[in-house]
Amino acid sequence: MGISDENKKFLEDLLKYYIDQADSYNQFASEYGEFSKSKREIAFGVIVGTVYSTFLQTYSNQQLEVKLDDIQEFHELIRDNLDKISKALDESKA
């Protein structure tokens, strides 16, 4: 089945929002620095985890079953945006 075009657009917009807010996630990560030597990794995990949680909640709200191909497509979306996420996190440190 894969992610519907509507849901994919929603997730892409959501991911763009979190990329645009990278500075706040770097600040958030500073609060948890004792758990990792890399605040950047913490911020990255928060962004991806939040988008993934919303992905799952969207399916639940639409009473859809999350299938393996949906999850694989979600991972592709994240992989396709890794450079954007990384660049935003690196730029927000300045």
C-alpha cells in the first residue's frame, strides 16, 4: 500500500517544520547532555522520534494499519532528508 499522498505531504511538511526549528531542538538537547556526548545526536533523535510518533498517530487516527512497506517508506523519507536535518542542526549551533 505505502503511505498515501496526503499523509506523505503531511509528514514532509512536519519534517520541514522540525528542520526549521532545529535551534530549539539543539537547545532541548542541551538539557539531556549527560546522557550522550553528542547534543546533535540527541536533537536528531528527538526530531526523528517526534515525526515517527506523529506518523503512527496519524495512522491510528485514520484507523489504518501500519504495514512494513509504510514503515520502509517512512525510513526513506527520513533518509531523503538526512542532509537537511544535519545541516539545520549544524547551522543552529552557530
